[in-house]
Amino acid sequence: MNSISNSYDLFIFLKDLNLIKMQPLNWWPANSELEILLGSILTQNTKWENAQKSLKNLEKSNLLSLEELSCVDLEILTILITPSGFKNQKAKRIKLLAKNIIEEFGDFENFCLNVSRNWILEQKGIGPETADAIMCYCIHSDEMVVDSYTNRLLKKFGYEFESYDDLKSWLEYGINENFDKIKKIYKNEISLNTIYCRFHGKIVEYMKNNK
């Protein structure tokens, strides 16, 4: 395995492997930002494939709206998201989050325009990883997502960090410092948010293939 001195080196190492060449520009598969929001909670402590099954169940039941989710019977919601595990906790959290978004922002569009990372972190059952997934993929904010794949990959290169924030800062710093180089590589206008999305996607895909 190549040696790396910063996150830019890691990004280039992963980019050369064409890991997400055939996937969406921002990597996360979803038909809407609301699906991303729900998926970020449903995928906690489970495989993404299981979260997708739960999302499909919600879609079939016409529950892919804040209004419907805030009013749905909790028992019904629990049954529908069973494939993603921890169904009781996740059902309560999704229903409460839907209610809180409506109460605080009125609708989902206004939520996407005005929500802050701190507000998301204040919601029950949402920690830094889920908050950053929502901010990065749903809100399209310049936040890098750190997950267990990221931590394990950096350990392979001999890097260990004391906290989530330390690892996130290390990842973001190298990309920010070399953002002009990255834009030249892509040969078109690309946002920092898209780079973060693709960087995280490359990490996940690499680790899934190199367990």
C-alpha cells in the first residue's frame, strides 16, 4: 500500500482506482434529499442494503414526506423499517425528527435552506457521523463525513486519531489545501461539497472491497 502524507494523497490514491466511476456524481443513491435524510438514520448500525429495503417500504406506503411521517402510527412505521434493525428506536427518532422539522422550519425545503449542523446534532439519536451525512449529502454543505470505514482505512496507513473531530479536520484540511489541484484534475467546475461526497464514497467502496 502506498504511503500518504495528507488527505489529498489519500484522495488521489483512491481516485486512481475508479471506485465510483459508474455511480452518481455525489455517490449517495437516492431519489430525493428527504430519502437521504431518512437513509442516514436508517443505515445506522446496519448495512446500506437493509436501509434501502426500509426506504422502499416507506415509498410503497406513500410515507416519503414529513407530513405523513409526523402523523403515521408509530407501530406501522416500526413495521415498515424493520429491515434496517433497531426498528423501535429508529421509528421514534424519524417520527420525532419529522415533527421537529415541521415545527421549526415549516417544510422540508426551508429546512434544507436554513438548518445548521448544531440543530441536527440536538435531535435525538443523531451523532456527528449522521449529522455530517445529512449536512453533506442532503443539505450539500461543506462537511466531510467520517465513519468506521474511514477510521479503519486510515489505520491501514498508520494514522490514528483521538476523536471524530480530529479525523474530520485532517481529512478536510488536505482537501482544502489542494482544492485548486483537484479542480484541475476534474477539468471542470466542481464544488467542495461534491469532492467531499466523492471522497467519502471512494473510502466506503474501497473498504467494502478490501475488508
